[in-house]
Amino acid sequence: MLRQLVREPAVVGLEDGFFQIVRRELEDLSISVTQYMGVLVATGANPERGYISAHVDRNGLLCTGPNEFQYAAFIAGNRGELNGDSISEQFMDTIAGRFRGARVQAHSPRSGAYLGQAEILDASICSRRRNLIFKLDGLEYLQPGTPISFVDRLEVTEATIAAQLDNVVSVAMAIDLFRRGYQGTAFFTAGEEGGRSWRYLAEWFQRSDRSTDRLLVLDTSPFPDLDEVGKQDVVLRWKDANGAFNRSLTQSIADRCKQLGIRFCFKDAYIEQLNRSREKPLSLGRTELGRVISALGNSVQGTTIQLPTTAYHTQSETANRTAVDSMIRLLEDLLID
């Protein structure tokens, strides 16, 4: 499943084609699927058995003028709630050099038709636009608004998997949970990399007049190298930059990890420890869940479960296979009767 999904473009802001791939997979399992603006909602026979969320968008480029290509997540129209303290924005300086030599491909934003490939020759930061600007060796014929995704393939070794895993790996896990018998509700959201997905998720709860204190948001969590990645199999959080998550739910999941023999860490505690020795502190991050909680208060609460990875926001984002297995095992234990 992951190998197939990795090959499908899902550039932030232009995710409809990917939504259709997810819809087909779920409908083949006789799962009810409804699409709203910015969110695909899948429900099993017992919709309130659980609520899980995974964003489908991935990073890519967008043509914004004649032979002009910008990082899609940070274009003004996609920027949403980003205000400089998200992890993605703080990584901008770090990731700029990682793209040189990468292959990219363009697709029609409407039909999904293939429009050509190119290589990234350079990427630099424009301080006025606060965005990455890319120089390509082709695709100068594209029209503004055309999405450009990375040519991505899943690489599998005995120990690791690697691709642009954020957050297609969580999408694959959510579909796999339905295959294993999950009968609750799953949300597949758009625009998370631009800080917008929380709005679509919050609106669904408002539209449906639903509330929950057990929403689980699935994602990846970046670490500096494989040694740090290997110190835990699952990443939990007490909070993000927006505020506190459901503490009792988070504690119960930590307790379950101990019972299952799954190693875990709390990312907010990890960052706070690093910041004690840093001149410029790292952000705790602004997650989809934190934004929903901030907007809706006590009517929607929950926690996050994340897969530890390294080489964040590149086509070689890497996770340990043991961690993938552990996260699936934990979700199955929590959500499937």
C-alpha cells in the first residue's frame, strides 16, 4: 500500500487526485466515504469507535510565473496559520540544500495528466517572499498554478524504509487499520503543510455537531539522525505550541506502550531538553491537533501518535521498520476490538 501511495502526487493545496486514490481503496473495503472541502471522511460500522486523522498532502513545488517555481507550502495562498514558529518554517534553512539534483514531475492540476520532468539545479531562500525559490533544468513552459511533485519511490531495506514519508505513511496505516477490522472514523485532511488542515477537520465536527476527547492524529516526527530515531519506536506528546493535549489519554497510551514493549518518547519534553543548551530555542511545533483544540476548546480533544523519522521533508525521509511495525501494533491494540 505504501509503495503505491508514495508514487501518487499530492502537492499541498492540490490534493484532489490523491483523495480519489484513497477513496477507491476504502470503497473496495465497503467503507463509507464522504468528501468535503479539504477532508475525506471514512466511516465503518461503528463510527464512534474511534477518531483518527492523517493529512494527505506532501511538499512539492508550484509554478507561480514564467519559469518561476516556489515551495508550495509557503506560498502566500497556502500559508494559512504559519507564522514563523512551525517546525517546517524553522527547517527552511536546513532543507534548502537537500533538493539539489532531485527529480521532479509536473501534472495538470485538473486532470492529473503528466506534463514532464526536470531536475532541481538549485534552491535558495528569497527573504522578501519568505520562501524557497527553485531553479529547474526544464518545465519553463508550465502555466502558473501547475503543481510539481518530487519523483518519489519507496526504498526498503532490512532495517528501514525511505521516501517522502510525511505523511503518506500514516495514510497507509489508516487504510491498513480498516483492512484489519477497524470500524471507527478516519479523516484524511488536505493542506496541513500550509497550516490549513485543522480548519477542515474542525468544520466537520461543527457541521456534524460531534465532540470527542479521543481524537488521534497520526503523523511523522523529525529527528536529526538515525541514531536519535532509533531511541524510540513511537513519539507521543503532552502538548504543542498551541497548548495541552488530553493528558489522561496520552498517559493511557504511554502505559499501553509499556505493556506492549514499545519504546516511546514525549517530543515536547525532548525539545525542551534540547532548548536548555540552545541559544535559539526550537519550536514545540504547531500540530493539526493543537490548532483544532485551540479553536474548539473542550469539544474536541485528543493526542498525537507519531512515527520517528530523519531527513525530514525530503524524498529520503527514513524510518525504522521496527518502528512502523510497533506503531501499527499500538493502533491495532487501541482501536480494533
